[in-house]
Amino acid sequence: MTSGLPMHETVKSHYPDGKQYHLLQELIFPGEQKHRPRENYFRLDEGEYQARNGKLQISQGSVFSTLTFYNAFSIAKWRNNTNIDAISLRLKGVGKCTLELRLATIPSPPPGVPEMTVPMAEGPVVEQLLSSRQLALTEDEEFPLDAVKLADSTSGLLFLRIHAQEDLVLDSIDFVTSRPPVNSVKLGIVITHFNRVSAIQSAVDRLKNELLHIDPNQAEVQLIIVDNSDNCGIQTEGNIRVIPNRNYGGAGGFSRGLLQLVDEGNITHCLFMDDDATCEIGSIQRMMSLFAYATTERLAIAGSLIQLADASTIYEVGGYFDGICHRIHRNLDTRSPYHLLLAEREVFKPNYGGWWFFGFCMKDLAFFPFPFFVRGDDVAFSLTNRFNVLTINGISAYGDTFEAKHNATTSYLDSRSHLVQQIAVLGHGRIRTLKGLGALFLKSLLSCRYGSADASIQAALDVMQGPSFFRQNLDMSSRFPLLRKFSETDRGVPLERRPPGTVVKQLEADSTAKKIAMILTLNGLLIPGFLHRKTPVYQAPGIKARLGQVFCHKHIYYAVTPDSPGELVSLDQWRATRLLCSFALCAMRLAVTYARLQKTYLEEFPGYASENFWRSTYSET
């Protein structure tokens, strides 16, 4: 939780110059969610502390720091994207302590280390002491500390280390600036809801309690809930508006919310949030502060995705699309200062952000979402609007990973959105586009997910009908029966435990010889069946198997852990061969018609990703 202070609060300092200061970042406290590590919020080097009711209670002799995901300050990103040139600290509490302001950095990675796929290894963290003060805090005083010039630091995270000389209670630790905001920020939050009643009601309760102003005429934040299933159970009141909506997926829901914000006319910024993602309210407040001081053109702020099932693992820190979606800084540990500093690096800059948390300025809106239903609509939205996507420490959402949601339906949706974006958004040629489609198809085929492979072929056939297919299938009703059949054939035999003899392999690099054999035999598909290993091999569920591990195995056991219930799938060479032939025919047809198809998409895509398209759509329903 946060202290619930209004954004851009102006406070009188105790500096002799009598300047007024504006809030940039306040502490984010751990809430009621027990599965979230305390190290995401505060780091205890020695002793003990408790965080209760928006206060920190630190025992005498304890050493405590804010070098954490939610409470360190991203000094370089603030400097590079805003007009802030110096920041100060403001503390309020009771007790004696020594307070150190420090800057944490890490050495540059070795040449050639890809920034998107940094390994999970730890590394050295360098700490620089910027200032140290002895403080005797009393209940009715606020202590401002000397300003830190951002130009003096090229990178790293700014944090505090506090040595409690007696039992200490801290009400607030705020980063503030003397500069007034340069941008007005009135935020419209759009949440698209579909059959997640408990999740949406919990999210709205938190927003009402911690962010939404009691007087809608004075509110800096408005909430739009687009109810695609018409069952959210929330009523329109104050600055909360519920819009019943026909289910056109996330693309339709967020577009309906955007239309509402455009019509209101006074909203300056928008935040898209999924109904199955949760975030700290402080992440929203931090985003609003960034927008208030932003100088970067077409700035958009993307929240990192932290895994809901494992709240210490960052699924991605933004994404990059070049025909395939790449997760940047994937699988970093929120509890590791070294990993947090890796996430600060922008050697590989994201070009899109997921809609679990994605904020942007309304005046930068040139295109609405393309009617993909779901999957890929967020990628196209970022690319077509040419947003400069920023990720920053402390702005995130918790949600399920794409691997956890994967099935034949998502394979279909992924394949068609990737294909359309290669054709119409990136303007790729036929060879590169066919390679991209082939990669998606083979991932499923060689993982023994034959329903998903079938779905990729169907996706390509539908895309070849032209953009009008998406208008005619806005609600996907004509495709769901077929996709259910694909999903049924995608599933394996359910088992309560792994089969006897199941091999659990360690992650290791494949040899050059093995890689050549995998390519020449299509990962063993072309090898006679009697030569395949009969013992199953374990794999975590996901978009694809680790092909080196399943090479030449007849059976794959998919389960969350090797000892948990799962499903057994088996290699079916005859079915795989038929799917390969179907894909080859589909690919040849796409190659022959590619020039005409691309011309059509390039001409018509802007019209489908437009405000007029969605106004026309909703005027008809």
C-alpha cells in the first residue's frame, strides 16, 4: 500500500530558501498478499522491521535499505525522460538514525552478451555513498535532505540505507523536486473485463480506497470498466463508469474505453490494464509523476510483468517485436539487486508493452487497436503509434505467464496476429514472413502439440482472406467451435503422477553435432519410430518444448513440476507428416498471393485500426 497522498502534492520544505517541493516517488509498502516477497519492498541487512498501516517500525540496531524493486529510484531513466535535474529527500517519523543515500551500479556486461536474454547468474553490485546524516526525528517534523543532481550519475539505482540507533518509526520517505510539473495529468484507467468477477471487484476496491478521489469533479483519475461479459457486478458511481459491451475481445474492449475517454474530452493520459493482472497502486502514482515531468516525445510507460505464481520472478521487462515476440530481461529475480540493475539497462530498448499495464498520452494517439480480438493487439498498438516505450523500476503488474495460458486457441490467435503484423505493420517480404509463420508452426509440431500446429495453419488461411475477415469475425463466434476441436486434439492423456522411468533433464547447451542432427531430422521426426527412446521425458508446460531435450523421445510428460499431475503426449509421425503437407500447401499459396495480399493489407490496415472503425462498429451494435 501507499500513503494515499494526492499526486504532485506540494509541500513546504525546511530549506532556508523556502522552496516548495513536489512529490515524485513515495514508499510502496507490502500489502495483504502473503505470496509477495518482502524483499520486493524493503531489504533488511541486519535486525528486524515491520511494515504496518503505512508505517515502518525498525528495531534498534537494525540496518535496513530500499535497494528493492519497488523502492529504489531509477535515476538515469528519470534524467533521460523528464526535465528533472535534481531531487531531494523528505522524511517523517520518530527516532534517531543514521541515514545514508547511496547509488548502486553494476559493471558493464562483457561484449556480446545479449541484453534480452541475460542469464540468471548473480554479479557484483558497486555501492557509492553520496551522503550521510545523523537524524533525530520527531513526530511533527519533516526532514528534507540535500539535493542530488541527476547529471552526476549516468546509471544505477538511488537508495537509502538506514541504521536505527533506537527503535524507529518512519511515516514516509519521499523523493521530491523543486521543479513544478510541466504537463497536466488527468488519467483515464481502462480495464476490459470478461468473466473474472472476483478479480475485477478486488481491483476496483483497491482503486477506490487508495487512488480514486471521493469527489469526481476534483478527481485526477477516472476508471472505465468495459464489461465484455456483462456480469462484473460493479455499478457506475462517481468517477467509476461501467460500460456493458459486446465481447470483441481485448481489442474491442480497450477501443470502447478509448472512445469514452475521447468523448469526455478532458482526459490527458490513459492506462490500459487487464482484469486478470494486479498492481501496486504506487505503480500508477509513479507513472503519473513521470508523465507530469516527461519531455520524451510519444512516451509510453510499460509495466514489467511479475509472475503471479512466483512473485519473485520477472517474466519480462518490456518486449521487442521483429516478426517474433521477444521478452526483454526475462526471468530476473526481484529480490536480487544485481538483477534489478540489469533491468535498468536499455541497450535493447522495448518497442511494445503488454496491456497488463500500459500508459500513454492521449494526444499521441494516432491509431486505435486493430481488431485482433486478443493476442497481438498490444504489439500492433505500440508499433503503429510509434511510442517510445519506457520501463522503470517499481512499475509493474502481477499476472499469469503466456506459457500458463497456452493452448490451441492462443496458438491460432498468436499465429494470425504475427502474420498480419509482418505483412502490414513491419512490411516484411514473403520469405521472412514465411520463416516467421514456419517457426510458430514447427514449435507446436515438434512439441507434439498437433492441435496447436493445426491452428497455426488455420490462422494463415484466415489471414489470406484479407482484412475483411477481421470485420466479419469480430467476436470470433464462427471460429470457436473449430478451435475447441483443435484444443481437444492438443491435449494428452491426463495422469496423476509422472510415468515410471520419466527422464528429467538438466538445462544444458546442445553440441554442434546434435544441433545438425536435430535440423536434418526435424528434431527426430524423420527418424524411424523404432529408434526413438520409449522412456518419457519431462517438460514444463508452455508454448513449446525444449527441442534438444525431447529429441528422439517417443513421449513427453508435461507438468508444472516433475512430481505434479500432468499429461502425456506422444509422437505421431503419420499425423505430423499430414500436418507438414498441409502447411507446405498453405505456405505455397501464401507465397504465390503474397504481393497482392500485402498490398491489400497495407491499404486497409489503417482504416481498421482507426477511431472511425470502432465508432462505426459500436453504432451498429
